Amino acid sequence: MERYQQADLEAPAILVSALSPALLRFFRSQSATPGQAEDLLQDTWLRIHRVRHTYRPGEPVLPWIYAIARRVRIDGYRRSRRINNHETVMEVLPERHAESEPRHALPVFEALVAALPEAQREVITMLKVGGLSLEEVARATSSTAGAVKQKAHRGYDRLRKLLRGYAEAAEGAQ
Amino acid sequence: MNCQDINQAIVEASPLPPEAEEHLRTCARCRELAEILNVPVPADLPSPTVLREIERGLVAELRPVRPIAPKRYIWASFLAIFVVIAFLGVYHIGAFAIAVKTPLQMSAILAALAIGAGLLAYSLMNQMVPGSRHRFPPGRLPIIIVISLMIAIAVLFPFQHERHFWAKAWACIRIGALMGPIAAVPLWLVLRRGAILSPIMTGAATGLLASLAGTTALEIHCPNLDASHILVSHLGVAVLGAVAGLVVGWAVENRN
């Protein structure tokens, strides 16, 4: 990150290739379609580039990156909601996205966390996908480690209930 | 270990400690949860075209940048703005309250205002840098400060019935409200150097800090000791400032 601030030409490629997969997964687990997730990823890197001077050398990088990514996701969600509110539904248009982006193709983790409330989903994704520590998640979400821990606990309890529900449904089907 | 302990272990450690294994052997739900959360799932990789496009975009506009100033400088800048505006305000309108208030009342209310301003400056300093450690939740801090000041005023000053309450209140609100925008301009000049991720939250905190300078000047200026007057027309100025900052932040956030 410090090399990036000093305009080292190799630094952007190293950062982008190292962090983009986890960021993309973070966006995907927040209910974004593959196309939306890639758009959010591009927006995130643009914003990172604009505010790269706000990174303080020596500070952890991941909370800084994820705080920006989180904000980009919120802005993206609001933007798409505004667009949806202004769009007129035209029944004659075919729903092509449903064909190309099947929801059931999501991996188990994404499918499970998609059922969690937004705050719990965000915390669990950062912990388990981004590999952030409790303290880092607290920094990225402008929260405290205690609050993050509580959200994660509630999230895991809910996931456990969901798993029980899946198991019972599977048993019922047999 | 029980299911709650497994939650704790999953939150705090990866891989799980050996004590968790016994529980995982007997509890199917915990075993499934641990597997889902710990087994690496094949990731969706961004398309190489997208990655190349991002890299090209970043390299094209790459030039060296100077990292943002150390925290203590930013914090000191915010506090200096607060103190200078409050001082200039008092210099302009006069310090008539010093002769009327007891040393305890004066020192306690000024200390409460200074602590509030210090905490807001600390919060703003962290809001300028994404991923900063927040010791106090930044969204709730302005509310906590206003409530604490209300309690301090109610404890320190007596509630008296006074005539022409609203006329006197309006006179103070008018003076105090003028100082908020004056303080907000230099505060914004410092803030724009950072990356404001939540304009609403930052707007409310900035508005409150700016108008607390006005409240401080009024506390040194106004000889009225009625708690209702101080709550409505001195602290009211701070609340108005916070609301104005929040509205400005909301407008900025919705423009983006």
C-alpha cells in the first residue's frame, strides 16, 4: 500500500490481484449478482485510488479497504434502489438475468448467509471470507469489537437454526 | 463445551481449539456450521478482463500522494478551531456571565463543553480515515454528548420562572447560531483532506462541534442562570447546528 502511495507502477497490479477475489466474494455474499459484484469491485478500486492518501503507513490495510468497500456497497444499493423506483415495469421484456444468473448456483456459504440480517451477514462475511479479525471488522464497520462479537454470535445461532431447518426438510423429503 | 462456546471459538479462532472437537463429534449442527465456515469454498474469481481494466485505470492516473497528517495534528486542528471561534465570539459579545456564575458552575459547564468538543474532534478525526478504531460509536456520540450536557445544565443551574422567556431565548439563539457556520467553514477545510464515508454521520458531528463553539461563547457571555433558558437557547444552538449538519450530510449523500 505504501508503494502504491509512492506511485510504484507494480503496486496496483499486486494489490488488485491479491484483494479482488475476497472483495468480489464479499459483494456476492451481500446478495449482489455477479454483474453487480464486478461493478461494485470496479467502483471500490476507483474510490480506493481517489482516497489512497488517507491510508496511514503502518496501519492495518484490510479494515481500510473493507470500510471503503462497505460504503461502495451501500451507495450501490441506494443507487440501484433509486433506479428501480424510477423505472417502469414492462411486462413484455424477457427476464434474461434469471436465466444467466441462477440463484441456486450459489455455494453453500453464500446461500446460507443470504438468509441472515444485513448486519450479521456483513460481519460473518468479513470474518470468514475476508479473513479479518474481530478488531479489524470493528474498524471496517465503525463499530466496537464487542458489538461485532455480538452480531457474529447472533449470526451463528441463526445459521445453526437454518441448518436444522435444512436437515429437517431433507429428512421430510426422504 | 456447549454450542455457545463453539460460537465463541468460531468468532475468535480459526482453526478451532482441541476442546471443541469433543462437542463437534456429538453435535451435528455445530459440526455442519464449523464445516461451512471453515472449509474454503471455491471463490468466484473476477474476470481477467475486469482485473486488467481496473489495473489499467489505476496505473493511468498513478502519481505519488502524501499520506494524511498524523491523528494528533488533525485532532489539534479541530480543537484549535473550536477554541478560536469561541474566544472570538466572547471577545465580540462580552463575558458578562463570569461575574454572575459561581466558580463551580462556570468551571463545570466549561469542562463539560470542552470534553464534548474533545470527543467530537476525536470522532471526526477517525471518521476522516476509513478503517479507524472508534472507541465511541460515531453515530451515537452526538446524541450522548447532547444528553450529557442537558443533564449537566439541569444539575448545575436552577429552574426559575422568568418573564419574556422566548424573547430572551431568541436573542441568545440568534447570536449563538451565527457562530456555527463560521466555525463550520474551517472544520470543513480540515475534513475535506480525509475520506468521508458517511456524510450524514460526519455532518451531524461537524454541525454539533461547530455550534458548541457558539454554545461555549454564550455560556461565558449570557448572565441568565435559568436552566430552561440555558437548555433552550444555549444548548438549543448546538442541537440546531447538529440538525443542520445532518441535513447537509443527507443532501451530500443523496447527491452521490
